[in-house]
Amino acid sequence: MGQTYFREMLDESKDFGDLFELVKRAVKTILGHERAGLMLYLGNLPLQVGAFHQIGSNGIVMNKRLLNLLSKSSNSVTELNSFIFSILLHEYLHSLGYLDETEVRRLVYEVSRVAFGTDHPVTKMSLSGPFPKIPPSELQPRNHEDLELELIKDFERSNQSYIS
């Protein structure tokens, strides 16, 4: 599986499940680790938080507000999928037991660079994040909003239930 494969699969991904399968394939290929049994939720988080994984849980919560903003401002499916891939990769690494943020950011870059190449939006986003595309007015704190978690169905497609 080379860069052409990962680039094509990213562009062909139609939903969170497709992108997560690609994340898992990249991590397994490049780092040799995998795990199953994760769930994805969308929730209203502060815009400075892309997503989070609570240690010891099987859930990833992705920022619905940030996703909606980027959906409106993205120039292409590749750009939006690159953002989602990068966020899911970051949280997937946490779920595998990588806890140090500096190490996780380095690994996100390394996996992205090897899988997609240095010039691809996934790799660029692993360095800069989505924030340059968000207007500063949107980054201002808002009144307390309800988290309103929404479970994404068909996210985890593996029947494996362990970390290897």
C-alpha cells in the first residue's frame, strides 16, 4: 500500500466509517498497531477542540461545530476528508495508548507523511490544523451550549475486540 493507494482511498471515502478504516489501515501498515471496538460521537465542543478520546473509554467525540464550519469553507472533498482523517488519526493514536500530546502530534505527522506524502493536504493539516481556515470571529467563546452527542452508526466495521 503506497501513497497512491491512500490518496485514492481518501478521495473515495464517503463517510466516517470509510475514513476510519483508512486511518486504521495506515496505522497498522506504518506503526504495526491496531485496535477495534471504538465508537464515534459528534458533539458541540469549543472550536479550539477538534476532538477528544477519554482514556480507558471506547469513544471518540468529534467537534460537530468545527466540522460544520469546515464543511462550508472547504474547497474540496479531499480537503474535508483530510481534516476528518487527521482528527480521527490523532484520537485513534490516543486510544492505542499514546498519551503524550507531543508524541501523538509527531506520530500523526509521520503516519500522514508516509501514507500520503509531504505535499498532501492530510500531511499539511497534521502540521497546521484546520484553524487557519476558520474566521477569527468564529473562534470567540460562546454562551454555554449543550454537548448534544450524536452517535455515528457504522463507524467501526471490525468485529475484533482487542488491542494488538
